[in-house]
Amino acid sequence: MASSRRAEGRGRWDWGCPETRSRLEEVFFGNQDIIRRGSEDCRRFWAFFERLQTFQKPKPGPAAKQLAEGPRCPALAGLPATYDPRYRINLALLSGEGEPGLGARGQLPRDQLAEFRRAVLHYLDFGQKQSFGKLAKLQRERAALPVARYRGHLLQALREHQVVVVAGDTGCGKSTQVPQYLLAAGFSHVACTQPRRIACISLAKRVGFESLNQYGSQVGYQIRFESTRSPATGIVFLTEGLLLRQIQREPGLPQYQVLIVDEVHERHLHSDFLLGVLRRLLPARPDLKLVLMSATINISLFSSYFSCAPVVQVPGRLFPISVIYQPIAKEEVPTSRAERLDPRPFLRVLQAIDHKYPPEERGDLLVFLSGMAEIGAVLEAFQPYAAHTKRWVVLPLHSALSIADQDKVFDMPPPGVRKCILSTNIAETSVTIDGVRFVLDSGKVKEMSFDPKAKLQRLQEFWISRASAEQRKGRAGRTGPGVCYRLYAESDYDAFAPYPVPEIQRVALDALVLQMKSMGLGDPRGFPFIEPPPAASLETAIVYLRDQGALDASEHLTPIGTLLSQLPVDVVIGKILILGCMFDLVEPVLTMAAALSVQSPFVRSAQSNLECGTARKPLESDHGDPFTLLNAFNAWVQVKSDRSANSRKWCRRRGLEEHRMYEIANLRQQFKGLLQDHGLLAEARAVPGDSYSRQQRHRQRRELYQLKRQHEEGEGRKRKVLRLEALDGGSSSGEDAEASGSQAGGGAHRMDIQDVKFKLRHDVDQLQAAASSAQDLSRDQLALLKLVLGRGLYPQLAAPDQFNSCRKDSDQFFHTQSKQGAVLHPTCVFANNPDLLQGGQAEAQEKSLDRRDGPSGQHQLLAFVSLLETNKPYLVNCVRLPALQALLLFSRSLDTNGDCSCLVADGWLQLQLEGSEGATQLLSAALRLRARWEEALDHQLARQAQPRGEDGAAAAPKTERKAAAALGRDLLDFMRSKVSYSIHRLTALEAQNLYVGPQTITAAPQLPGLFGEAALTPNETKGGYTVTSFLTYNCLMSDADLYSDCLRTFWSCPHCGLYMPFTPLERMSHESSCPAAPDKDAHGEQEGGGPARGGGCLGLPGQPIRPSCGATSAQLSAHLLSLARGQRGGGGGRQPPGVHSAAGLPL
Amino acid sequence: MASSSEQEPRGMFECQLCGLTVPYSYVGQKPPNTRTVVLLEECYVLKDPFSSDKDKFLILGSQCSLCSKLVCVGPECSLFYSKRFCLPCVRENLSAFPQEIRQDVEKRHALSKTGSRKLASRT
Ligand SMILES: [Zn+2]
Ligand SMILES: [Zn+2]
């Protein structure tokens, strides 16, 4: 089209001719000019110009009209006599000045130049009017907010008091306006906390826009992975957790003048805790102001917590809402927990709305249900009705939905159709949907509750509180008068609790206690919480942290606890990270830790999709869920690094939520930084690379930045209109949404902003290298990874039920120490392949059909990340581990009988080993390994506590790395050791009668100096002897010790040639201290690729034990030996001659 | 990074008619960072907050050439016809203005009336 419009000689003037336009742009839109060639502005100008042309054409030419009257005052004398629109523009343009005489290239006639100049002026004037209109509208809207009238009152109160409470309901404008009022009144360094990250971003954007700082840096936000904060930032929106971390670093919070804690009525764990911390901080910072913002719920609680702080109460802007109580008839109430919800009462409300309100009267319906299952049941019943009447579009809304599906609730229904949103309580406060006129409230909510005794999280259904009921009702009156249907009686409402149970009273408090300890807040039992948590929860948390090694016996932070308190993750995940650093498994461990800390990327609804299942198959690992997650992430990174591949599509095929992958990538980067900061990980040196590749990378980044900027400029997701047909019949969402999305976006060049951000934030090549190295993990590395996970997750272990092999796949049961009959999550790899856990049982079945837990070397345990109870207790994110080895290495309590063939781990799992020789060897090997592992960890932690070196890199010294590598190898050998054993869960009765109890022998046997000076103490509760903090020898009620003497057989030491009768214990003891043993420095030698790599470290019976050096392990074995003797002495057993000389081995 | 190029607010501009209050960053006829545009009156100017371009500016208002009141450029408060006039002054001297301006002022009057009526019905 453009080519046909050439400038035709001197005849007609054509504004559309490309050459003409180009000439004009050259003259007017240079680099110094206000409109620049090729810019978005330039494009807009030409569009404006074309409109102007068509608008001006029919104009008959300036009609010169003289003014009827002469001017009255001198100021009006100078007014132009003839009207021309150009007099109405208060701008003048200097561009193109003097150009008309433009010699040789002067193809632009004077008239046309003047006309063009006027057009530019009109365009600039138009732009001014538009921007000013926007500004004025903004100011009007701000002034019209209910909170605006309380501005002076609030500022006055804040000048006179340190703490002020602002109470107002949703829509009163407090969250956006109060920070601006403070800034305008001269306060600076304002921090405003939010419970949700997403609110930080949206508020920062909104407030930046309103305070005319959209493109400035005065308003910023700071969340886990992103910060837009700079020294110029006057207001920062951040999460409560982040502010707490800042207090942890700088207890006085010197960087702030005013703190605003928003949504305090939601009573989140962090916000309750933050209030407690701030109450302590305020006296130390008398200049610090604190504003609490709350809905009009329980205001006096907050005011009185801060010594009767003044309250500024702002009425909300709510339209009247009529309430209709429609309690569910008895026969429609589900009788048992398992029974599904009856959708009929809900459907009747839908019908009533259709009956009563004509479809032209707009207004959507918001239904509050307790959980996803309930949403599913109602959705199923509503969809046929919606399809039939063509008057409804039904949409689910809950946090497990993909982001794109969640976003749909903001789209518009077509005319004559209502939107019906089936939501959990997420829409109560977190998500605000405009246009809702009807609310249907089931009155139920599913909430996490915490059982401190079982350390179990439970998702249970409760009646909501009156405050929640009011909040739900209020959602109907935001844009006009509304109706609220309540599926309960008014008497029920009256019986509801006034407020929801604060989070602190229903969740595990481990992380909280850890943080309190690291902030030096003293005994958490005495902390002045606004409302204290249950004492039992605190106790459980303290015991748990002690068990996890984060607190010592006097409840002080241990070095590992200090480190854990600085990692913003679950204690077990933090432990896994620390442990992973030791064995050069950092890359996979970072990914796993990150993947276990975000919501599962596996989309639930894809579960039943056969195609998804097949596509997912190659990602599955038979070691357990964390490995499947690792595979999924690594495969995704590979796709990402391939420029031509479409990772979004790749994810959709596999039923993966790509957003979670981005989160994992961000989180693992953050973890890496933290580990580097704490000296656990050496900082990677920048790969030099040649200048060409550097340039290339530089150019890529520039392009990416440009893309990002483009996206931000054209921002704001345009509301789409929902399609009726796509939504009935279960809505296959994914493909549909994508297809319609690309249509709306205008074809192929739709940019994936997530992808751009990802590539800006991460070095994809580096990630890809890490991913491919993880894909090639050797069997050994895999086994070591499992060990790291196991040790981190311990004591979260579950044992398969002994009858599992006779059960259907879906009926597999597992038992933890405190919870029986847990099941696997359906996404778990073991749920579909239970035989992976039945190695031992299958084998046993061949031998003897009646004992499924019979002897085998293959028994497996599951280590799990969490235990979640909904309708059943579920084990979430499981790894399988070889049972015996795991228990020997991790158990906090190990009890043995006389010949160590019977072991009880943590008082609940009994292991019966075949052959006491193998048993003792294994036990002693475990003792040594544990000691070495502990020692290596101590070194690692000591290093992180040291000040960093000058170069910043705190790499482990070579010897330490060597020792760790050797330890890794020996651990692997240990894992491979083959011992046949049976495993048995103790019954309550058995557990009660487990120990022999305190004995009368008081004097512990003492061996002459050779084995160190450590005295053995008889265990005063269990009986037997305390060998180490976790091992109690010979305390089990057992008849095995009757035979212990018979086990002494003649043996000759392969190193020193000593030949004499030994019990297995004595033999090991000798070996570990035999001076003639060739490898006193075992690790060093093995490093050099010595002949006997892993030469049966814990070998197969008959093979010599290869002790590792280190006084600790030698001592431990010595203890074992001396124990064996002591027992004999005390028991008055027969002592074969020559035994004593065994103690007097040549040095 | 941004602070040096950012134009610090120099004070508050307040329209004496409608009360609109906005911080301004420049007063005069040559807005900073623009070389090819001049203003035909002494204006209170702000960097255009709705544009990422740092040389885009926004004119907030100026003094009425008759009564010297500080007024905003909003259509309910003032108009420009080779000079700035506040609407009260325009109405007082309506006959001194050309037909086009007179019509425009009447239109604005009608518009602002319906506008305020709308607003009233909402609250
Ligand atoms: Zn005004
Ligand atoms: Zn005037």
C-alpha cells in the first residue's frame, strides 16, 4: 500500500508518501527533539496526524469574523482579532526552524512545513491535555476515598503518639493512602509490611502511580527475589518476614522512620510475632513511629497491646447488603467425613438468582467453599446447569490452580451471562474481584491445624468465625447493593466464634522459635505475644529443634542452629543444604532444597491425564520424589537453554506449572548466595571466556532488557471476555487459553516476559552446565544424595506396613513413630510402584510365606518432608532409604543386646540381624562414620563462623576436602554392606518391656590406659552401658547374651599377626587400634587410588575391617570392647584364658 | 541510578479555583531537558509522571493574565487564548472573546454540571 503512494512530482502533495514522511521526520524528529524518529511516540504522532487530516478536510477555510465589541480592558486588547485554533496552544516548536530554505533537498514547501508544524503542536497539546486529565482524575479519586477525610486526624495522632491504629474496611483506601500521607507530611524512610508478596508489588505500583512516581524511585518494594529499592526510596513495601529478617540483622532498624504494619487483623504468624518484636523495640527507638492498619475487627486488642494507642477509625464504603439465611436441610448434610458435599442447596441459590433477577442486570456470584474437593463437587453440579441455561460461566478459584487459571476470574463474562466463582477463603481478603453482587457462603473453612503431640499438620473443616462471615458478606457490596446467601441458620451465626483462630495457635512453631533464639529474644515461653501460642506447641518446637541439633541441651543455639536460623527455609531443608555442601553435591542439593520449598510444580488435574502421565514418565525417579523434582527441573533447564525450544509448551505437555520452575530457579540462586555468604560454598570465579563470547552475551542482555522494558510500557493484562463454550464441560483450559491468548496478543511475536526475566536473572549456560552434571550423577552420587536427604529429614521416617505386599497399590500403609496408617500422596512415585519398597518382602516371601518382614538385606524406609492430614494422613515428598544403614547412621537412640545382633532404633523399630559378627562390624563401622561425619560437620561450621578471608572465598582447606571425599566413599561402602536382617515395629507392650533396667553393678570396667581414659557409665534407666550419646549397649531384654561367650573364636590379625580368641567386638577394637595396620591414614591413601578402595570397609563377613583413623573412632571401638568385658565381668561369665592379654596388645 | 536525572519537586502547585495540589519541579518558559519546545507563558511544570521519558513534561498551570490568580490548566478552571485566562475572568469578559471561545465556555459549563451531578448520585 505504501509503495503506491509515491510523491507525484510537483502535482499533488501526498502526506502518506514514505519519502515525504522520512524528510519530515528528519527535520522535526531528531535526537534533540521532543518526538524522536522510530519511537513509540513517533508512531502515535502519525496516527494522530492521520486523524487530524480527515478531521480538518471538510473545513471550509478560516472564516474571518471580526469581534463585535471592542475590548474593555487593556489586557484584552492584544487578543488576536481572528480566531485560529493555534492561539489556544501555549507551546511553540523550535524544531525545523529556518529549515524551509533547505537548498538542494528543499522538497518541502513552506506551507506544508507550516501545516506540519501546527500538527506537531496540536499533538503535543493533545498529549498535555491527556496527561493532565489523568492527573486530575487521579487526584479527584484520591480525595474521594473515605480515608481522605481522616488524613489530618491521623497525622495529628501520629505527631502526638508513637503508635497509632488505623481501622477501616476494605475499600476505604488506607493501604494506598496512608503511606502517601506520611510522605507528603514530611516523613521519610517509610516501610509498609504486607502479609503477601503479591500485595507488595501491586501496592508499590499503585502508590508509585498515584504519587506521580511511576517512573521514579521514590516508591519501591522488596520481596524474596526482587527489590526495586534504591537510596532514593521513600516508601518501601515489603513482607513481614523480610522486615523480621532485617530486624535480625540490625535490631534497631535504623533504616526506618515509620513502620506501617498492614492487615494486622489477619493474624498471620509473622505479623503477630512482628508486633511482639516491635513492642520491645519501641522504647529503644523513641523516634520511630508505628502505624498498625487493620480491618474493623478486634481493634481494642491491638490498641491495648500498645498501651492504649489511639485509634483512627475510617468507615468503609459499602453498599447495603441483604442477608438471606438458608440452612441446609438435615438430609442434605453429609453424614461422614468421607462423604461428598451435596451440591443441591448451592444449585438452588443459582436458580433463585436466575428466577429473581433479569439477566440484563449485571452482577456476578462469589461462592465460598471450604476446599478444593468441595469446589470440585459444586463445579460438577453447576456446569450442566450453566450449559443448559447459557446464563452462567463457572470458574474455580483456589491456590493450587495454575496462575493462568486463577487469572481467569478477573475476565469479563459476555453480556447477559453471569460469572460464578467457586472459591476457597482466598477471596475473603487476598483476592478482590470486582462486579460481585451475590455472595453464597457455605460457612465452612478448611484450615491447617497443628497437633503438637503427633507433630502433624492437619487440614480440617471448621465453621468460620463471625468476622469471616462478615468479610465474606462484604464482598457483595463493593460496587453496588448486594445479596448474601448463607447456608446456615442465624442461630449458627450467633454461635460462631467472634474471630478466626490466629495462625500462631494452629501451626508448628519451629521456625519461629529458631528465629526468636537467633534474635536473642530469650526464652520463647516468656515472650509477650499479643496472644500466646499453646504451651505444648512451644515445647514441641523446642524439643524438635533440640532433636535436630539446632539447640543444645540448655536451649542455646548450636553453630548449626545459628546457620539454620539464617536460611529462610524449613529446618530440614536447611540441614540438607548444609550437608550437601560437604560432599560436593551442591548443585543437585540446591535444586532439591528449592524444589521442596515451593509448591509442587506437578499440576494436580493433569494427574488423570494419560498423555501427561506418559510424558512425565521419563522424569520419574525410583529413588523418590525429590529426585523426580530434580529430574524435572534439570530437564526444564535443558529445554530453556535451547533457544528454539518452547519451554511453556514443554511444561504443559507434562502437566507442569512453569511458574514453579521459575521459583525454583530463583530460590536455588538465593540459597547459593546464602551458602556463599556463610562460607560454606566457594564463590565461583567468573569464567574468563573470549571477548567475542563476552560481547555476544552483552548484546543478548541488552536485547533482553529492551524486551523487558517494552513489556513494562505496554503493561497491564487486558481483561479478556470469557467464552461461554470453552467453559462448559470441564474446560480443558491449557490449550484453549493458549490459543485464545495468542490470538489476542496478535500472532507469533508474543513475548514470554517470564522467560525474559529468567534469562536476565540467571546465567542459563551456567545453569545448564549444572543441570547436565546433575543428569549424569553416578550411582554413588545418587546414593550419597539420598544419604544427605535422609540425614536432613531424619527423624521424619516411615516404615512400610508388614502386610503391604499383599495389598493393592492404592492401599499401601506406612507408619511413623507417632502416626500409624499414613498413606502416600497419589503423585508419589512409590504410590504407583510399591514394589520398589518391597524388595525385602518379596525376597522374604520366597523363603517363608508367613513372615513378610523376614530376613533380607533390602528393607526400605521412607524419609518424608512433611506429614499432612486431610481426610487421611499423607506422607509428602518421600525418599526411600535402606533401613538398617539409615537407622544405624541417623538414630538418636540405638539400643543393643549383648552381641549386638538385636538393635532397637529410637525405641520403635527393632532390627534382628543374622549373625552377630556382621552386626557388630556394621555397628562399629557406623559409630566411626558418625564420628567422622560429625567432625567434618564441625569443621565446616567452624569455618563459616570464622571471619572471611581477604579474597572472599572461604574454600575448605585441601585436607578437609580430602577427608570429606574419603568419608563419602566410606559411607557408600557402608550403604552397600550386605547383612540379612528382619525389621519389626515394636508394639506398645513390647516397647514398655524393652529394657533390662538399671543394674546393681556400679563400677564400670576400666581398661588400662590403652583405649583412652573415658569411663563407661551404666545407663540408669535402660540398663546396660552408655557408650555414646546415642548408643546404649546391652540394655535390651534379650536372651542373646547367653551365647555371647560362644562367639569368641580364634582369629589372627592380618597386620600384626596376633592370633587369639576374640569376640567380634574385641576383634574390631584390635583392628582399629592395631599399630601395624597399613592405613593409619586411610583417607589420604585412598585418595591416591590405592588398591583396596572401599576394600570391604564394612565388609562382608570374614574380610578384614579397615578402620579409619581418628582418635574418636578408635575410642568408640575401644568402648565397645571394654563394654563387652564389663558385661562379662558383671555377669560372672566364664572367661577363656588369654583374653586379658588381648587388651595388652603390643603398641 | 535514577536520582540524578530525576527532577526534585520544588514546591506544591495549588490551583486557586479547584484546589488541585500537585508538586511542581519547574517554573518558567523553558522546561528542563527539552531543547526544541518553549512555552508561551510562565508555567508551573512537572516531569510527566505518566511517561518514562525524562524530557517529557506536564504543564500544571499558570497565572491568569487578568486577575493573576494561580490556576490549573484543567478545562473547568482556565483556558488559553494567546494568554491564560481563568474561567471566571473569561465569563466576565465573554464579549471580548471570539465566538468559538464563547461556545466552548458554554459547553464546558454544561459538561461540568452533568459531571458533578453524576458524581453526586454515586455517593
Ligand atoms: Zn483548577
Ligand atoms: Zn482571572
